[in-house]
Amino acid sequence: MATPPLKAVTLTHVRYRKGDQLGHFLAWVSLVPVFISLGGFVSHFIFRREIQGMFFALGLLVSQFINEFIKTTVQQARPEMCVLLETCDSHGWPSSHSQYMFFFAVYFTLLTCKGIGLWGIKNRWFSNVLHWTLAVLTMYSRVYLGYHTVAQVFAGAILGILIGAGWFWFVNSVLFPYFPAIEESAFGRYFYVKDTSHIPNPLKFEYDNARAARSSANKVSKSN
């Protein structure tokens, strides 16, 4: 009985030419979407439970479903280098990595422009520069490592920007009025889901309230 061919989990399986230091660096860069999904949004739900963050993550999932639908419909092949790397288990147009990162970049930028986020306005420029840089590097890495053509990564980037902007409008114009209802729902109360979109600097707000609570607790313990 013939042994079936091996197949890699392409989202986490990135190959590069041995000895190529730039390729090694870009291989790690191309895994940024995985780090954002697992390290960012999972930890966000565990520790923050923000409604805005949950819809952000949901939008990325919607974007990926759209990407897979287009790929299976268009069925454009990946470049020849991808065949040599033996990692061409899916179609190439548009690039899902580029679409993911540019969706993330445009949504995050729109959040900061609207004044929604964890930091004060003085620090927002750094986060915007960082994620746009990572988006461009991810797009470049997919071409450099041979997984996509230039046209495929640009198609992914453009689609990510359009879907990201559209999803941001939908969440913050159509769904936003229902955020209080989500907070007060059985789901919201059970999982301590909250919305801090109306607070300019949530980190400072939580820091000040934590200090005030500790100060009150110390006064009560001393009085007893």
C-alpha cells in the first residue's frame, strides 16, 4: 500500500534557502499573522474582553473566508519557486498573508484615528508605524520566499485594505449602538465582556481605578 504524501500546515510551515539570513528573517516576519491571532487576540480575550477587539478578530476571520472563496474560485497558480519548496498546497491569488496584515493595519489605524485604543494619543504614532511596517515586510516576504508573485501580494493588500475599512465602518456605525446591549446580555455578564471605546486612555483609566481601589482597601484595613 502506497504511503500518502506528506502535507504541511502552510500557515506555520515556512521554508527558506539554507544560509540565507534575510530569508530566515523574512520567514519569521511571514509568521506575524499567526502571532497576532494566537498571541494577540487570544490573550486579548482572556485578559481584556473588549467588544471592539472581539469584532476586530471576527473581521479578520471574515476576511480569511473571503480570501479562501476567491482563491478557490480564481484558482491561480503560485510561482514556480513554490513548487520547488514543495509547499504549494493551495492557490495563490490573492495572498492571504498580505490580506490579513493589511486588514489589520487599516483597522488598527482607523481605531487610533477615532481615538479608540489602549494608549494615549502621544504614543499612537509608534504603533501605527510598527504595524504598517510589518504589513509591508510580510508582503515582501511572501514574494522573496517564493510563495507568491508581486501581483498576488498586491491583490491581497488591496483586498485587505478594502475589507478592513468596510468592516470598521460596519462595526463602528451599524453595530456600535448595540455594544451596551452586548455588555448587559447573559454572554456579556458571564464572560465580563466590556466596551471602553468611550474612554480616551483605557490603560490610564484602569491604572487610576486600581490605585484608588487599593488606597480604599488600605484605609479600611487600617481602620479595622
